[in-house]
Amino acid sequence: MQKEDLLKWLESSPSIQELKKFAKSMGLRVRKAMKKRDVIRIIRERLEECEHVSSTSVPFTTLSSNTHVELPKTYNSRFKTGSENMQKEDLLKWLESSPSIQELKKFAKSMGLRVKKAMKKRDVIRIIRERLEECEHVSSTSVPFTTLSSNTHVELPKTYNRDKLVLMPVNPHLAFVYWDLSENVRNTLLQKAKEGKAILRLYDVSFVMFNGKNAHRTFEHRLDENTLNAKNFYFHVPSSKAVYLSEMGYLEGEEFVPVLRSNAAKVPSDSPSLSSRERWVDLRSRRRWVSVSKGSLVKPVEKLSVLSSFQEIVSGSGIGKSTLDRR
């Protein structure tokens, strides 16, 4: 069926139900409040994008609510799996055809893109376009751009040859440190590890500006070749709610020579907080503020029933009664 036949069918005054059903079958987004002229307009816009439309099983002049229309694959806005290849230009046309936000998010996720729940339609289109600019060809499979899926196995490199030491809190009494080393630093520390001089240190730097020598407490571990090549280590820390910092280096005589220094990391508290402050955030405006709680877990002043105690002494027994009797 040629494009001219479809245009003739549109001029034959089909019903609004037939127009909407045909528009949906073309992958167009049809709103409930759309009028007849609006549906015709979006169908004409789609027809202008294609020069030829495949024939249907029933002539368009006899379309009814029970009519089945076999659409060309170029109208499939969801890009179902197939053996044919979809060019970049076809995807750009699809983005301009006003697909729904659900279709955009689903397609973006299939591309391996990170889609946030609060993203708007223009944001999803933007990240899809950015990915399209990185690739010249897109396949029509369910995972385009040869992006990673949950079943894809990728062999990561053993090292990135960059000097990096990272400290992370695990729980109130456990900290995790991992590292990556350049070739020169790795060879130096491996040689020191063979001599028993490679050191990994952990400092308690709570409430201090650390200068390398003013930590409250210092913990260290001698690194052997296996631990150095494992590139991670766990420290058991005695104090919760404390700030720690790690250094890697070696001993030169009696002096420690640092090679790498990590970030500062605070381990969480192991008990409920006694603070009366409440931290609030407005999810819409992203505004944050702190206020004093109206309630308190512990009363600042507790009143004693002095009158009740005095009456017990007067009418009671023991020392109180004996004293009154002697008077």
C-alpha cells in the first residue's frame, strides 16, 4: 500500500476510534483527550518520514474496529529484537516522534544507561542522544550498542597502574582499605615486603588536622607479598564514631616513609544518638534544614514527690518514726 492510498483513507473521514487505533498500531502516542484533527496530524507527520508503507491485510477504506493491520517494521517504536540493523538516523527519527516516557526509560535501560526515577522526558532523551553520538551503528537487538547486560561476563584488568589508596567504613568497628599501584611504586613496595619493611598504617584523626604525626592512635600491619598483591585489607578498629585515615609506606631504619595516603573515613556509631536535632529535607526543592526536636528521650529535670516522701516518714516506721517519737 503506497503513501497516497493512506492519505486517501485519511481524507475519507474515518471515525476517531479507527484513527486512534491505527495511530497506536504505528507506535504513536495517542492521548485520550486528543481530537480527530490532532490524530490525523500526527499520522501525517509519521507518513512524511517514510516514503513507502507495506501493504495491509485489509484495504484501508474498509477499516473497522475488528480490522488487523500489519505494520512495517520501521513503525515499531519499541525496536523489538530482529536480525536487521537499525541505523542511527532511524533512532533519531524515533526520538522525534514523541515516544512515551516509559518507552524512553525502557530503551535507555536496555542501552545500559543509568535512569533515575525522577528523570523527566527531556533528560532521558538527552542521555540517549549522548550515547548515540558515541556510536555510529546501532543494532536492533534488545541490547543495542553492544552494551553490557546482566549475563555479560567481562574480564577486568588486574591493575590500572595508578597510585590510589581508598579507605571505607564497613561497620562501627571495621574499616576496609584497598589500593592500586603504579609499576614503580609496586616494585618498590614488593622489594620492601620481601625485607619485611612494607607497612600499612591506620590513624585515628578525630577532631585533628592530620600532619602525619599528631594522630590520637596509630595501628599498623606488616605487608607481605600476598597481601600487597591482594590489594585490600580489613582493619578492626576499637572506637566507633571516629575518623580514620590510612597510609601505605615502608620503614627506612626506624622512620616510616609514607608513599600513599587515603581519604578520611568516619565509622558509624554503635549506639543510638543522644542528639535532639532533627535533619529534614524537602524532596521537591532539595532544601535541607536542621531543627530542635520537640520531644526528648531523657527529661532534662525530673521532679521528685517530696510531699509524699515526708508523709511516709511521719506515718511510717523506722528511722523517721523513731526520730519523731523522741521529739
